[in-house]
Amino acid sequence: MKLARMAWDGTEYWAEIVDDLAYRSAAPGQPAEARDLLGPWRNGRLLAPIMPHNKIVALLDNFDGRKGRNGPGLFIKPMSAVIGDGDPIHSPAGVGAPNQEVELGVVIGRRAKQARVETAHDHVLGYTITNDVTCFPVLEADGFGSLSTRFK
């Protein structure tokens, strides 16, 4: 199933995409609604698959450490870092050109607290492709502190 959050004629919907057509759908974890046909999905606007009240937990350095850092760490990205498909990327003045990296995003569909490894996937709604935007000169000057993640 392809599930998307979309803006259609100024209204936001969750939509199921079937054969290039978008059908209005219930939000994840909500009771099913009527599957009204919205139209060809390209006539709508794709939004990030996250609601404004959710949060983004990101994994840092999930590969060999960069510049002496030891292993992965977690940090929370602000919702102001979330933009939709085709939206411009805005960086603070004077920080230089941002680096962009394609990442796999895991969308959690229901609350998970102390989930066991064996049942962790039960909480996953799906996957999405994300664009991780970092300004390395700021990150290096900051030594991975608060400044480099304020606008990330």
C-alpha cells in the first residue's frame, strides 16, 4: 500500500495511492473513512508523512565515526525542519551551502515505549525517502552542539 499525506485544493488529507489515483484515507491509527476518489495523485501536493504534533528522532553517525566521533547518537529535529516535496530549503545567512544526503526514513505509526526487538516492527507504519540537509562548516565549528541542530 502507498500511503501519502497530501494537500488537495487547500485541504490536507491522508491518501492511499492506487494506480496513480489518490483516494482519501483515514490517518494512521484512526478508524477507516470512506475512500473518496480525490483524483490523479500528481494533481495534489505531497506533504511530509508526519503530522505537526509528531517529532523526528534522528540517528547521528550510524556509520564509522566522522572526525573522531565515537559511534551513533540520537537527536531530535525540530518540526520547522520538515518541508514538503518541492519546497525550498532555507538556510540562515552566512552558513554556506548545505550538504544534502538521501536517507531512509522510518515512519512510526503507533506509540512505542520499551518495545522489544521481536515486536518493534509492529510499530512501523512505513518508510519514506528523506533529504538530510547539513551545513558542515557550522557543524565543525560547533563540534556538534546546539547551534548546528537548531536549523537542521
